[in-house]
Amino acid sequence: MKINFFLLLISLITLQSCRINSEIVYHKDAASSTVMDIDVRKFIAEMKAMSPDSLNKKEFGEMDKVPTTWTSIYELDKKEGKLKTTNPDSIKIMKKIFMKSNKENNEYAGFSLKLDHFSKSDYNALGNLSKGNQLPVDQNVFNDWDGKVLTLNTDNFNLKNIEEALRSKTTKEESQSVEGLVMMMFKQIGTTLKFDDKIKSVQGKHDWFKQIDDHTIRIEYDLKTLYDKDYKFKNSDKKIVVVTE
């Protein structure tokens, strides 16, 4: 199945000067909701300054078709006549994935992607929607959450899904240097973890992991050290356990 929105989204995140921020909210019923914001304002400004009006119209015209309100990818594909599945499980997942475009002063600013109230089985089924086109979702959505305890595998403090998304849109030669592409294209990437209940305790430490308040944790990636195999962390526990009340 081909989901055209994700092709456009993946194309956008390969642009220079991008910032990506994710927020994962952990609910009491063991589900979680995720919003990923992709900010391309700087890139758009640079492109429009360099490109003729005809190119602007061609390259950015597709972006203006994306709604500015949350719309499920099921509705988008159905509206465009591109819905190619009748599988109820696939349709269920498509109805829980939403996207919207963002504008600032009536100018294009980027995209937002939302996974609404996903259960463990929903996350397991997510991969079936992205065969051939890796979805650039935050790796941390796959950490174990049972409604009270979140167990983070710090090996997931990486950009694997984004790297795979880049590889799917580059040549074979370019894909071999995808790490360098990430360093060049992204200025900032981070994830905020929020909990419905108060955080009771945190076991484990990592340099990129910081508790902000009783309900919030922040993971801020250091892109300079992410691919430095010789870099020595002060704190780099393989597992971090967050217990809520």
C-alpha cells in the first residue's frame, strides 16, 4: 500500500535546516499518543529567495494542498481516490494516524504528524503501512509502557527510522553516507515524554535524558556525538525505568 502523505513527509525531512520535535504522552490505559512537528521555515525562506516564481509554484504547490487541521491519512487517501486497501486492520491504523500542515503569517512552516492513542498492537501493526517507505516516527514509541511503568532502552536514543526514511529517498551511493546527511540536514532533534500521572521514581541515567518536572522528561539528541563511536558518555545506562504513581 502506498501512502502518499508519507512520501511527501519523507521528502520534506530531507531538506536542510530542519528541526524535529516529538512529544509522546503516556496514558493510564497503557496506550500512548505521539505528535511530531517538522519545522522547515528556514529552508522554505531560503528556497523562495533563490527560486523563480515558477519553481516556487511547482515545488510548493503540493504543500498547499495539505490541510491545516488534523486529518487522518485514511480520509486523505479516500478523498484523493488513492485508497488501495480494504483490510480492516490497516484501515483501523490509518484512521488513527493524522497529519496537518503548519503556517506562520500565511507562509508555509512545516508538517505535524500524530499517532492517536496507540496500543502495543497498534505499534506492531504500524510497520505494515510503511513497507518500502520507512515511516519517520520517533524510535521511543516502541519502548515498553504498561500504564504505570515505562522501560526505556537507551539504544532507542537514535535516529534509525529517520535514517531509513532518508535511505528510501536517496540513491544507493548516497544512502551509504546517510549519517553525514543527518548531520548536515538537521539542526535540532528532541523528544518530550509526558505522563498522565505524576512520576514517582526514575532509575537509570543518560546524558541526553533529563526530568523537567513531575510529569515531564526531555531527551535531547547531541548530533555531534551521536555518530562518534569513540565518544565517552558520563552517564549511559542501557535501561531507564520511569515509575508513575
